[in-house]
Amino acid sequence: MDFEGNPHKPDASKVSEFAKEAMRWAVGSGILTGKSDGTQLDPQGNAIRVECAAIIQRFMEKYK
């Protein structure tokens, strides 16, 4: 799954050019699922502790 052009992630166009490859991997592998019930990536926002913990947990579960 790609985040660009995804109608469920309308703010995907705000991802910085240097981060696009990493975002493709993170979204495509399910590591990043988005905010607001998965409808926003919020690429220019901040992540709170619980969001970081969820990302780390998904990564650890995927790459045991």
C-alpha cells in the first residue's frame, strides 16, 4: 500500500521529499497507520509517547 494518492491519507502530499521512501516502507509495512482513525499521516506534526510506543511495538512484532 502506498500513501501517495491514497484518499484515506489526504495529507500525504505534505511528506517531505527526503522522507518519502521511508514513509512508503513504514506505511506499506503497517508500522505507521496514521492518526485520527488512520485518516491522517500528519507528516509535519509531532508524535506523543503512546504513538511512539505503538510504532516501536509494531516494528518489534513484525521483525522478531
